[in-house]
Amino acid sequence: MEKYDLIVIGAGNGGMMCACRASKLGLKVLVIEKHNLPGGAASSFVRGRFEFDASLHEIPDFGEGEIRGELGHLFDDLGIKVEMLPVKDAFRYIVEKDGVRSIDVTFPHGKEKVMNLIREICPEDEEAMEKFFAAYHDMAAGLDYFGSTRGNPDPEVLKKDHPNFMRLMTLSAGEFFRRIGMSQKCIDIMTAYWPYQGTDMDTVDASRYILMVYGYFMNGAYVPRMRSHQLSSAIVSRASELGCRFLFNTEVTKVLTKDGAVCGVQTNDGRTFECTAIASNAFPEVIYSKLLDDKSLVPVFERKKVNARQYGFRAFSVFLGLDASPEEIGIRDYTVFVSSTNDSKAIFDASASRICKEFAMDICCLNMAIPDCTPPGTTQVVLTISYTDDAWADVTEEDYVKTKREVALDLIDHIEQIMGYNLKDHIEEIEIASPVTFARYMASPQGSIYGYMSLKWDGMSTRTLANGTEPTIPGLFFVGGHGASLSGYFPTYTGGNRTAFQILGYVMGGGKQ
């Protein structure tokens, strides 16, 4: 029987990064993935002449020199090498309903360029934007101190040296923007990124939103030349060099325990692997209700927390391979956020229904960052909306294909009307991924791609402050969108890395104490 220090269930982003760091720290690590490819949604697929990314639109921090941020330095430290290409602008944001366009603005990368734009379109908000940038440094300093204490900060030090950090940790993004005196016009524009967070601006943590927006504004956005599968493959390759073992096409069917702590796993081919710790990329309720051999070990608090949580965004994406160039289609932007209203709460509430009265859509054209990502004279475009509830639960098997085609056509019609593109006449390939698709491919409940909803009681701030203090089964750790950093490429990579250090402490301490 093989024995490991750490077994990682699932080769999603958080699990792979945790495995890579743990291997570099000297732990003996095994990653078990039921799919034949790593990455979960961080992968790509081919239809005809086109290769589409399953989920990634952009990621910050991969610039060079002064604009290389935390994630870029993390990849450098671990020795993970990936060719990343820059995206020209942060985003274009359009708000239009019934033919009336109230917002159409393109935000650049770089603080000076951002400030110049603010001086042009919202001159009264120059001071508020400076406060926004200053808030990032307060957040970063506070998080660095919190990390240095391994989750046990001195309250007096927090109050004395990091008072703004503690204030920010109690605010939503909307409250923060209003607190610094930002005008409603500027707030409306700054909320463009809210779909990346999975909840409305008066619910999502100010801390999380500040960190994300600052990363894009200051450090720029990047995409891997060979899609996110290149990122996943690079992490697997480096982790393997560091001694990590990967088992693909293998499913964990049972989590084993002994003396109240995890001690190993069983797989669908009948094998048993022993371990000291487990990092799960699977949802906690999957471990607790399906895989755990002794369910009485789940603390009451964990049961209550799982039952209280809500699943995050469920995605619906339309992947289009077009037989015309971006210029012929009229596409000029890499990322365009298109909304029917500037009220994120109204869109969030409407997104519980499959037929949304209000909507927020993301249009991504990879050709704008990688011109040769498709054959000459062609273009690929991905349209994405998200649902806040299990809006596909009532769709029967007989009506499924018809329903997803109707929703896809509705999205295409919206974009053609608002953007002036002629998409339908140039469709060479089309693939439609509903929440059902993501549920089947990722084995995530209801097709959630964002882990759990970022709520005020369960956002990044509260999870960070509570990380390591909430009782769970000894030796069991969660990574990915279920961890303290929540979902998204940046949070899951960095969160998986931090969890590896926690696991090192547990393993070096001999496991259950």
C-alpha cells in the first residue's frame, strides 16, 4: 500500500498549485483526477478549425519588471513557465437598453492612463480614485501581516498598524466606493467587473473587489498563448519534476479515516492509498455526504456552514467560430461587458431566472490578444452570462437541446443589436455550454463554476479572518473556489499555494495532535 504525505483530490487550479508547492516543500504528493486532463475548467477544446478556452478570459500579474504582480512572482518562485501575452485594454463597458446607450467607456491598463481617463470623464472623482489606489496598499499590508501570523494576528497590532485594513474588511464594494466619496457615475463604471465576482456590488467584499480591480488596472491582463490548458499542463509538468505523482482517469470513491483524522483514499479501480493529509478540489458537501467513510466525524459547525452556503454563478457560454476576420465582423475590443442596466443588484436578482429581464453579458474575442489563434480570415468569440440559481432544473431531457439553442440565439440577437456585429451569417462552428454542461464536465453541483456565493457572512474577508480557526476533520483541507480566497484563477492559484504551507505544518507536526 502506497503512503503519501498529501493526496489531492482533483486536478483543478487550486489542487494543482497546492500539489506543486507542497512538492517543492519536500512533501510526497499524489494528485488523483477522474478526467483524462488536468485543470477542470482551465482547459480547452477543439471544434473544426477552432480551439476554444473553456473558461479563461484574462488573468492579471504576468507582466515583466515593475508590473509583474503576485501571481507572476508565484509562478517564477515555483519555476512554472508559460508564455503569456498582454491584453491591450482592461475592458470596454456598455450599458444599453431598448436602444438607449447610457454608458460606453473603455478603461486602459496602468495607473496614469486610468487617472487620465477619470480626469476626462469624471473629473470630480480624481481624489476618490487616489483613495481607491491607496486602499489597495492598506489591504495588501494587512493581508501580509495576517499571513505572517499564520492566522493568529495580534489584535493590538491590527488596531495600531492596520486600522484601514480592518475597516475595509467590514465593507462591501458598493459601501466602500460611497465611503470614499465616489460619484454615482464613476461607481457605475467601476462596477463593470462585478460579474467576475459572482455577486452584486453591495454584497461582494470591498477587499476582494479592490484586489482584483487594482491587479487589472495596475498590472494589466494577460492570456496564455496556448489557452488555459497550457497553464494547467505547465503546472503539472513542474509539479512532476518536483516529485509529484499524477493519476488521471482515476476517481476517488472513498475518503478513509482513522482515529478521527483522514488517513487515505480508495479509488474506483479498487486501490487504496494512505496519507497524512488530503486537499480536496471537490465541494465540501461531496466529501461529507458522499465520500467520507465515517460521516459522524463531520463537525456540527461544518454541517451548518455547508447548508447555509449558496452556490456561486452557473455559467452559460456560447462559443462561436466565425468565417470572417474581426475587422469584417466589426470587432475592435478584447473584452466587452454589456449590461441592460448599471444596477448590479437588479441584474443579480434577475439572473435567478433562465429568461432574464435584466442581463450582464461578457463578450471575449481572443483574436484581439492573439491574432493567429484562429486561421487567417476567421474569428472566435465567446458570449457568457451567468445564473444565480438553479435556473435549468426544470428543463426536461427532451427539451434540453431546444432550450439551450433558444437561449444562445437570444444572446446572439442581443449582441448583434447592441454591438452592430453580424454574427449569425458567419457562424462556421458553434458550441453551447449550459450549467448542465459544466455540471457534467466538472462534477460541480448545479454547474457552479464559482464555488460558493460570496456573501457578507461568507466572503473573502470573513473566510480569511476565520481561516484555520473553524473546526473540520483533522488532515482535511479544501482548495479551489471553496477555500478562503474564493473562486477565480488568481484566487485559486494563490489560495492553493497558501494551503500547501498549512498542510506542511500539519504533516511536519505528525498529523492529528
